[in-house]
Amino acid sequence: MTRLNWRTAGESHGPTLIGILEGVPAGLTLDLDRVNEDLARRQLGYGRGGRMRIETDSVHILSGWKGGVTIGSPIAFEVKNKDSVIEKLPTPTNPRPGHADLAGCQKWGHRDPRAVLERASARETAARVAAAGIARQVLEAFGIEVFGYLTGLGGVECRPDAWESAGEGRAAIRQASDFLSLDPEADEAMRAAVDRAKAAKDSLGGTFEVRAIGVPPGLGSCASAQERLTGRLGGALFSIPAIKGVEFGIGFDVATRPGSQVHDPIVPSGEADNAFARTSNRAGGLEGGMTTGEPLVMRAAMKPIPSIRIGMPTVDLHSGEATVATYQRSDVTSVPACSVVGEAMVALVLAEAFLDKFGGDSMAQVEAALRHYSSELRELGQPGAPTES
């Protein structure tokens, strides 16, 4: 068995984005329509720019399957760029504040910010969404759902109980929203906020939430810092361009409450499958870097896009003179799309942690390992169960 891992390659306006996904068990029937639905959702959202009218993203599998079924070898795939004009685009000399332009030029010694911004661009996240679209099908085969949605934009907040209110209809409500939110009443105010920012030649940030339900307890580990799932999930979300804040459960509120209002009481569940239950989920489904069996609840904050028409003060790389940052074609906001990328990153980390725990060379071996673990969970906490010290 190979541990699940992935890499991407490609530039924003290069010919293609490439991904390699290793560690997917053999015997998984891949639904490429499912992957392409995720890619299409990443292109949605009110306030997106002209690039989204050019690209029609779809995944093309290059290796790792036969007859639509994974064979256990690395899965290579591509998402082609229609706007493949990297060699024709002008060389900007005015690095944008808030982007990787200047820091990247300083790192690599470039005088051409395009050598940096083409890879730093969020266009790369299309390959991540494609990789997750494959890996998440392992999770879904065992009843685990990962779901991301927008919770606020430009100071407009969605109702705090939007998840509970949406219920089983959440996917349809999200798809009908111009912002991929679960609060139709907030969409109009967010649309107005985007229109105001566009008129002001500015950009907007916002927040999104990712939930994972059906996750078994015990994924991750407290045995080492590197294996703590809280850190792995947090790092994955922070790896998304423009993410500046991540929290789990009640998040930063833990600093203002006493312990009795932070920790989740453990009670007998009365259920055959698991003897334990929680009366709350303020931890967001994680304790000690491991899943508790409760839904995972994560939120992230995205800053406004740094490429803005109003222009920001900067310095010309060639002359050293003060000037205004060059505007690169961009969105007013892409928080809705970022919620899709956040969902993808959580799915990738959870698939990795799931296969760490139950991994095998084939889906049948994974199923057998999960079945054995489930029987152990049923015994734990039952009368007469053996204890070890």
C-alpha cells in the first residue's frame, strides 16, 4: 500500500494543468461526471471575471485505470487550459501588493513577475479540485460526505443556522445560489455588495464552511505532531491562495468561554454501533488531533483578491520608481469558488487519513478493515468489555 499523496503542475495560462494522485486503492469505479461537476462548480459565483467565460474545465485521465476502474497505480490526469497564452502576455513590471509577485521575484531573482504569478495563480486549484474529485469517491463509497458552502461575503453574513435549515436539500439550495450559499435571503445583499465593489473598482473577501459527515472516530493521531488531523486539515486550508484564517467548531470563541461551555460532554449513546455520544459538537468533531465521530466543522476566511482596478501603490521592478500596481484580469470576488476548493482540500486530507487507518491495496481490503474496526467500536464500552492499561 502507498500512502495517498498528490501533486500538481502547470501555469495559469500554460497549455494544461497536470495532477498525479498516488495511493488510490484498486477496484474503485470512477465517475468522471462527478469530478467534472466539482470542476464546473468551482467556476460558479457572482462576481467572477472573464476567465470563467473562457474555460470549460473537465478532467482527462492519463493513467491508473482500466475500463473505468482504478488499478492501484498512480492516477495521472490533466485539465486543459483554453486560455493558453502564456508566451503572448505582456511582462508586468509593477508587482501587486497582496500577491506573490514581489516575494516570488525576490525568492527566485526574477525581473518578470509573470514567472511567479502564473504558478501562484488560483487557477492551479482546478487541478486540486480534480484530484479531490477522484479521492473523495473513496470516502463516498463508505458513506462519508464532504460539503462546502459560503457563509459570508463582503461583510454580509448568512444566517448562522443555514446548515440546519437546509437539511437534506442542501445540495439543491447551494446549486441554486449565485454564491453557493445555503441562505437564499442573504444572496441579494451579497449581490449588492459585489456590485458596489465593482463600481468602486475594488474586491471583496468572505468566509466559507466545510462539513464532513459520516466520519468514523479515530482518524488522525495524537502520537505525533505531524499526524494530528487538526493540523493537517488546517494546513490544507491555509495552502489555498488568499486564506488568512481557519477555525474548527466554535473556533476563536473558545478563548472567551469557560471550559464547561467549550468541551463536549460524553454520554451513553444507546446505539449498537457506538456506545458513546456527545451532547454538543463545539470541538467541531476533533479532539486530540483525532476525529470524534461527530461531524467535522471547519471555517476559513479569504482575503479580497489583490488584483484590483483601483490600483495599489507599488514600485517598478526595473526603474525602482514609485508607481501603481498593474491590473491583471481578475474577479471582484471568488469566495464562492474558494468554498469548492476548501471542500476539495478537506476531502483530500480526509481520504488520506481514512486510508492511513483502513488502507489496503484494494477497495475490498479497505472495506474489510473498516468492518473489523466497526466491530471493535461496538465492543468498546459494552458490559464485560476487556480493558487494557
